[in-house]
Amino acid sequence: DAGVIQSPRHEVTEMGQEVTLRCKPISGHDYLFWYRQTMMRGLELLIYFNNNVPIDDSGMPEDRFSAKMPNASFSTLKIQPSEPRDSAVYFCASRYGNTIYFGEGSWLTVV
Amino acid sequence: AQSVTQPDIHITVSEGASLELRCNYSYGATPYLFWYVQSPGQGLQLLLKYFSGDTLVQGIKGFEAEFKRSQSSFNLRKPSVHWSDAAEYFCAVGLFGNEKLTFGTGTRLTIIP
């Protein structure tokens, strides 16, 4: 299997622009997670889905953040409008059983 | 509240020396436990996991970890490190029936010749 696939790997955008991060989970995995990693806060769980349904979005920092999972093979995390403090690495992960597998991450820089 | 502690922010080890990275957890029930490794610019790769049974678990790249319930610890070990082991290591803890994992703050490992 190709693993969890994320795109883009790197993005630099200007403050105020919309950012969309994409994720393809491992086929057959029933949970999908979005994490954010920063030096200050470490790894934070933003939101997770079970069978395409959002279960817990309590980690989403503000209304500027939204996530969707229209089908079992695709999810997006959107930031609109983006701000410099959103600069971070965003990881998508999928789970089967009790083990979570991470993608390579999307490195976001908002200037 | 449940928590995971990695007491060492940064560890430096000579190549060929042994390694132990510490992880302590605070949970009300028996957790399941993971170690992940993150190389620079990369995602998190699963090294090993413990769910139940034998408390000494073997992982990839020659790593092992031991679950000690009495000490609430799950320390990661390797008998002889290689320069390619330089990375950030994360301990993570979860509970059966709870989908969320709680991650430690990570330990950065530097290898010197």
C-alpha cells in the first residue's frame, strides 16, 4: 500500500488567502485524523472522522478551520482566511484497529 | 487527566553506544502504547506498539521497548545506535475504546561520531 498521501507537501501563501490541504488515507482504514505540529504546542489533534463522519472537532482552533471527508478515500482541511500563526506542519493519519499511520505532512507557511 | 511525559527534550549519544529514551504516562486504566520516529522533514513512522501480553516488544530498526506497569513507563531502547537514528522520537498513549492518541512532547536524538 502507498500509505497515507498528503498534498501539497509544501505551501507558502499570503495572509488572508484560502489554503486547502488534501489527504488520501490508506484503503480500508475507517478512521482519519488531522493533526497540527508546531514547535510551541507539539502535536495537536484537530479533528477526526469515523467512516467519513466527523466525530470530534474540539481541537479545531477557530471557525477559520474546516474539514470534510466526502468519501472514504479523500479528506480536506481548509483554512480561510489564513494567518501567519497557522504556519505549521499538518499531518493526516488513518487508522485500522488500534494503530495510526501518518502521512508525510503538509508544511504550511503563511507570510 | 491523562498525560504522557517524555522527560528528556534532547539526548546526545555516540554512535555505537546504547540508547534509552524515557516515557511515562498517567492513565486511569491500562493503556496501549506506541513509539513513533520522525526524521527531519518527514512524517511520523511507527517503531513499535504494545497492546497486551509480553511486556517487552520488538520494533523496526532494532528498537525495543518495555512496558512496566508498576512504573507507568514504556521506555525505548536500542543496544547500538547508528548515525541514521538521529531523529525526533515520540511516545504516544491511548485507551481501548478511545480513538484519540495523546502524544508526548518528543525527544530529539543527536548522534555524534
